[in-house]
Amino acid sequence: MRGPARVLFFDHTAALGGGEIALYNLVRHLDPKLVKPLVLLSADGPLADRLRSDVETHILPLTERVTKSRKESLGIRSLLRVNDIATLAAYTVKVARFLRSNSIDLIHTNSLKSDVIGGVAGRLVGCPVLWHIRDRIEDDYLPNSVVHALRALSRWVPNYVVANSAATLATLRLPTGRTQQNGTCSNTRFTVVHDGLDSQMIDSVCKSRTACVPTIGLIGRICPWKGQHIFLQAAAHVIRAFPEALFKIIGAPLFGEQAYDSEMRQLTSDLGLDLNVEFMGFRSDIAKAISELDLVVHASVTGEPFGQVIIEAMAAGKPVVATNGGGVPEIVKDGHTGILVPMGDPEAMATAICKILTEPLLAAQMGNCGRERVKQHFTIQETAEKIVAVYGRLLENRQSSFV
């Protein structure tokens, strides 16, 4: 018996994006009798700082030209740059050597760039590859050439594909199989496993607040597709009925999106919202930030792959107004845990916000229902169990604790 399977989690970035926070949560909840997790990152940073106290973490540096390139800038020309191809080829060989020298049984890639690099490295040394897809593979999210390349690669590079929602999985257009929205393993090569929260954290978070000023928050990276402009336009409608309402934008721009941040601050002034809107910047204490709100809004104008902030808000007993696209309908039950509205429609968003602010009993009921839904369907313990079940499938011939 070799003991726990040595699983390498590989991500190209150490910035704290949604996928990286999900990775941090997952590796800390795997059964140590079955899995020995190791993490490999292409850069140092906040994610590495968090991981080091809990998980063996390694840094294998990759040039910032690659790690910090935005997905919107990718395309056939960037993919064919000779210098970048040489850099990626050399780096892929280094990852392959790391797999071999550390006796890795399986590589679990956590981002699109790591999918390609880690996938090829795994194939080079005969190590099973699991792609964890957390991004929509569609041309409203990625350049068309990258979409086609990733869809093609997904059919032969990974041994198995896990997606964070059924909506995300559908964008890969893999061969037809029975994939259920509850995340059960229903295909020999791919499945859905929703991200989750620690069940103990759900029981401890604050469910209510005592302030009398209605406070509505939008939490997430400040960038065009997250829809801060829609949120502000909706706020302009809401203050006609609730002139004292306070709107908080929680988050910061990343990846060169400071221009959009400046535009949003100017839009706030143009809409006469300077007294009603606060830009809170990045918050690491998201649970506390949510506890200070009466209502959480999700405003993405393209389909959200999953919606981590939404389950965090529901866990805190907050009603949610969210745009109806991507993986969000797999989380929010319209009329029960919140209200779904069309993407890019500030009037519909404002109407939903006003409905919840006007009916406090409905708001409380939605909050309670949302909290129970997270406890039943979106815990990290359940996520970890399903991921380990996938490992078992991939390593069923390995002489270890899995057999």
C-alpha cells in the first residue's frame, strides 16, 4: 500500500480570484487518509501566503508576460508568438519534471492556462490529468480562436473534466452524457461539482443586522462583465423610492481594468449618486462585508460560470437579486431564495431590489430559504467528497487507499 494519493494542484496565478479561493477551500478539506495535496503555482502572492500554513506549496516561476496576460488579449496572433511558444514549452518540461521528481499520482489543474501547461506536462510523463473548468468557454468570455482551441484540447488532453456548474460544462460541448445539476458523477469523462462553503462557517455567520438605512451591496472584481454600470443605473431608479438607500461596491479592479473603475466613479457622479454610493475597495473579510448588507446584488452581463459570492450571501441569510445566466440559476431559486432578473436590465434589477426592500417578511423568508439551500447543496465537505470520488475513478488501478 502506497498510502494517500499524491495529487498536485496547479494554478498559473497566486492572485486571489474566485477560482483560487475555491482551490484554497478545497485542498484544506480533502480526506488526508486518501489524498496528500501539493500545490504548484507559477508566481508567488496572496494565494501562496494562505496555502503555506496548511498545504505543501511550491513556486515554479513563469514570466509575467504569460501569467498576467488577460484572457481578452489572447488570440491566434498571441498564441503564435515564437518567444512565448518557446517559453511555454520550456516551462511545460519543468512542470513535467516536477511531476516525476515528486512522484505525483494525478495533476489537478485549476485555471485555463494551467489546464494547457499542466495537461501537456501530465501527458508527457503518463500522469493522469484532471481539468477543473471554472470559466465559460464561449466567445462572449474568450476570443473565438481560444474557444475553439480549448474545446478541441478538452477532448484529448485531460483524462477527466470537472466543471463548477452545468452551464460551464455545456460550453465545452463535450460528447453527450448525462450530467446532473446536483453534481453527481454521471459520465466516465466529465461531471459537475459545485463549489461550496465550510458547513461550520455557515452555522456561524451573522444572519441579520440592526441598521435602519437600507444597504445594498455588489461584491466582485470591478470590470465591465461584472456589471457595476448596471448596478449603478439600477441604484438611480431605486433611490426614487428609497432616497436614503446606501449602495456599496465592494471589490477592486485587476488586470489593467483601472479605466473602467474610473468610469464607474464618474458614472456615480453623473447619476447624482455621490451621497448614496460607496466604493469600498478590496475586502478580504467577505463574510463581515456581507453581514453589513441587507441585500446582495449580482449584476454580471455575461453568464457567470458559478457565483461564489452568491452562495456566501445566501449562507449569511441575505436575499439575493441576481442576473439570470450561466450557473446562477443552479444556485438561486427564483422567488424562493432571491429574484432572478435579465442580464443588462437595470430597470428590472431596480424593481426586484425595491420589492425586497418593501417587503421585509419576504426578504427574511428568502434569506432563510437561501441559508438552508446552501447547507443542503453547497458545502465544501460535499465538494471535497465528490472530487475525491473522481480521483478514485482515475486512480482505481493504483495500489493505494483508494482500492
